[in-house]
Amino acid sequence: MSKYVKNLITENLRERLKNVNDALLVNMVGLTANVNNRLRGELAGKNVNVIVVKNSLAARATSGTPLEPIFHDLTGTSAICWGSEDIVSLAKEIARLVKDEKNKPFEARGGVMDGERISADQVAQVATWPSRLEQLSILMGQILSPGANLASQLESAGAALASQIEQKSEGAEDVKAEDVKAEDVKAEDVKAEDVKAES
């Protein structure tokens, strides 16, 4: 490959990976054409980009970027994957495909996350973490939980008080005239209009 062609490929890679901060390397060497196409289709459906690159050219293209550590000491050809919602979602998708026996010898080779290089074993660990969406859901639950608990406690106390008031009011209506003793009735409590002439 001429130097001119290498420079063109390097510039193209640099442009495509311009704003990528996290990525994973996978092995796609040895896959049949059908498996390769199916894997690429599944990854594209999850908004994951895949480029098969020569490591030396990719190392030149990512020099000075957050992806630089991913290509240190690598030889041969790899496929770089990036995209999805976040690095955790990407790792989950790669781990899912690696577990499928039909995809052999597809495997994770490592990656870079937050500017730090991670191994293939660490990719598998990252795949067990909650995704960004799951983390936001957990965080929202933790934020809303104290308010929900307080509202529940206030509501239960208010409901108990309302129930007691209702029971007392029902009890007052059930009082019969014959249950009222003469000594319990004070003269000042009796109003003139309440006294009816006996027929």
C-alpha cells in the first residue's frame, strides 16, 4: 500500500472517529460472509457503527484523541465498534453477540472507556452494569422515593384522622333521646324553639 493511500485511509478514519470518545475492538477475522453481514446488520439496527481497520493505520488516525490507548501494542486487523446509547449499551450488545455460538469466532478484544484502555474481560464486566437509561431510572426512583414516602405518611395520618372524625360524627347521630339523662341537660343548652308544646 502506497504512502498516499495510507494517508487517505488515515484521514478518512480520523474524520469518522472525530467525536468518538468510547469504543470497543472486536475480532471479525474468520467469519463467513453470511455471519459477517448478519452481525453488521444486527449492530446497525442498534445504532452501532463498525469499521474493520488495520491497527497501525487506526493508531495513526486516533493519535492525540481519547481513542489513542485502544491501539497500543495491537497487531493485525480489528474491527472498531462505537455508537449505541453509551459504552455500557455497546458492551451489552457485543457481549450478547459473543455468547451466540453461531457468531464464532466473533469476540471482544478490548476497548477504551473515559480515555482508559479496558481488556476483553473488563468489557464483559461493563456489560453487566446498568445502562444510562437504567441508571437514570434508578436515580429518579431514589430522588422521588423520599417525597413519595412523606406523602404516604401524611396521607395515612390524614386518612386516620378523617376516619376517626367520621366515626365520631356517626356516633353522635346515633344518640337517642331516652339515653340522655335529665341531669346532663343544662337549662342554658335548651333553646325555646326546641321545646314543643305537648298535644
